[in-house]
Amino acid sequence: MQYRTPLLALSLLIAWQQPVFAAPSTACTGQTLSKTFASGASWNLCWTPRQAEGIVLSQVTYKAPNHPARRVLGEAALSQLETALDDGAVAPLFLSTEAGFGGNNLQTLNAADCSGGTLQAASGRNVLCATTRDHGYSYKYTTQRQGQLWELSSHSQIGSRNYTVRWRFYENGTIEPSLGLSGELPVVDASAAQYGWPAMQSGKIATGFTDHAFWRLDFDLDTTSTNDVVEEISSTPSADRLRKTKTIAPLNTETGRNFDPETKRFWRIRDGILTNGSVGQLSYELIPNRYDHSRANSSNTPWLAHDVFFTRYNACEKYAANNPTSSCTANVSQFTNAESLNQQDIVVWYKQSYHHLPRSEDSNRIGTVWSSFQLLPRDWHSINPF
């Protein structure tokens, strides 16, 4: 096995031209793609590869059986990924803006990369795999229903590491973005034992590292993009912990917030006008997965100080950190500058932090590690549409 330090080499990659940002639009950017399930539920979206983010989705709409199609997201992508070695030997690198998940790093896929699926091409290269999969029970009681999901995945090779960006669109309206890490260990035999693990048969130390990934989710619920609202929902236990009191508080200005297991805190983005025909207001809520790694917050690094940020749409606010546009501020902590969120175009910046302490099983290939979360419909319908 060859021992390399690709993190050092990444800083020498040829710089890419800064993109020109356009105003928000309801028009499709790139190519259209759709999936209709046997039930009649369907997803429709547009997709395009970009240098920094890799695959970017836009105009994502969902239709349940016997219900109208409604837009959920105006645009969605992996906005930034910072990687840092445990020994601090080199400065952290911003893989999205310093290397890019697109361009030559976006891998050309073949049939083996897309087993049972359909390859999708851009600029003459197959870079996206679309696959339909069973996901198990949609529900089970006196009756049951098995459901399906539609999966879109792409792969980016950056240095010695391979990142899979995967989007799962469930038949019931759930969206699950995921990031998979594999490849080779980035640094071997370059650090003291306290910074890594003897992962090789020879006892050589493989250095641990942390990835901070930020997803950018521009919510444009239904037909109007500029009338959405952010709400924070908490269930606070009583002193004897026998009761939990629900509170719903609107977030009226741009802010960063943290998860709180004690109060069961979560957030939803809801349409400022539309209801589901009953008492519910159309909305999507944020459901964290791998919660144990989500609390890697740092007061010394403001853009990592919160689990999630909520901002008002600004065309130049594209990357959660190392934002290269001269007319805009540098990171998401600076994007949150007290602009109104009430009845606005809402952008959610969701952070996933993952620390990898190597093990012997990683010595030739890192076993793929997945980090994911879900966007779940809440009161999108008045009853279960299935």
C-alpha cells in the first residue's frame, strides 16, 4: 500500500473560475428527471453538475396519489465540506471551493456503479445514477403497505477519498440527503499515536480526521417562494418528567440554532398561507440522523457554532464557508445578519460533522460510512394519502 498525504496536494489544485450567480427562478436549470411510482405518487426535479457542489438539484416537486403536485425545494446541494486532520499538521481544507465535487473530480459512472438503475449523462459523461428501491413498510397495523424510494447518487474522488452524494426520495414524500465516505486513509505514518490509530499490520499510525459537511436547502413551498415561515417546536418535560409541554415559536430573523435532546427541539418550514384543507399548515420538518456526531460545535469557529442556520435567500450566499463571492460575506455565520425570515424565501443550512478514528479494517479501503438526515412532510396532507 502506498502511503500518501493527499490533503497537502489538494491545496495545489488549479483554481476554478468563480461562478456567476443568478436571481432565484422557477425555471428548470439543467436537465429534468422524474419518477412515478405504481401508486401514482411522483417526484419531478431538475439537475445539473457544478464545479464546487457537484450535482445540484432544483425545482423539486412531490405529488401524492390523487393530490396535486407541489414544489418543496427551489434548490438543494452539498454546499461545503471542510476536512481537518487531528494532528493539525496542515490547515483545514474546504473541499467544495478549493477542490470541487464537480469538474474532473465528479466521477464517470459505469454499469457496475449503477446496478439495477439508469445512468444519466451531462456533457457526454454518465455522472448520475437513478435507481428505484424497496424500503420496507410504509405502515403496518391490521393492514400493511410496502413502499418504494427513488435514489439519485453521484461520486466524487478528491485526493485519496471518495465521497458519494446520495438523495433518496420516498414514495410518501420524505427526502433523505446522505453523504458516504470511502477511499483510502488520507495520512499514514505521519503522526504520533495520540492523533490516530495503529491501523496497519506494521503498527503505523493512521491519522484521524473530521469532516464538517453543510447542506444548503432553499425551500420554495408550493407556487410562491417568498411566503415561507420557520418555526421551532419544543416539548419541554415537567420537573417530574411525567408531562411534556409543546411550544411553537416562530424564528422571525436569521439565526443559528442547536438541537436539544432535553426539549426534543426540531424545526419546520411551513407555507405562510396554504393549509392541507383541514387544520394543518403545509410544511416540512428537519429530522436529524447520527445525532451523536451532530454536536461538534465550535465557538471558536462561528460557522461551526450551530447545528443549523436559517437565512433569507441571497443569490451570492452559496457556500457555508470560504464563500468566494466578493460581493458577499465569507460564511454562514455572517449570512445570519438579522434579516427578516417572516414570509420570506427561506434557506436552511444543515451541518453534519463526522470524526473518523481509523481502525485496522480501514487499512486498504475505508469501509463506507454514511451520514444522513431527513426532510419529512408535516401536515402536507389532511390524512395519510396511502
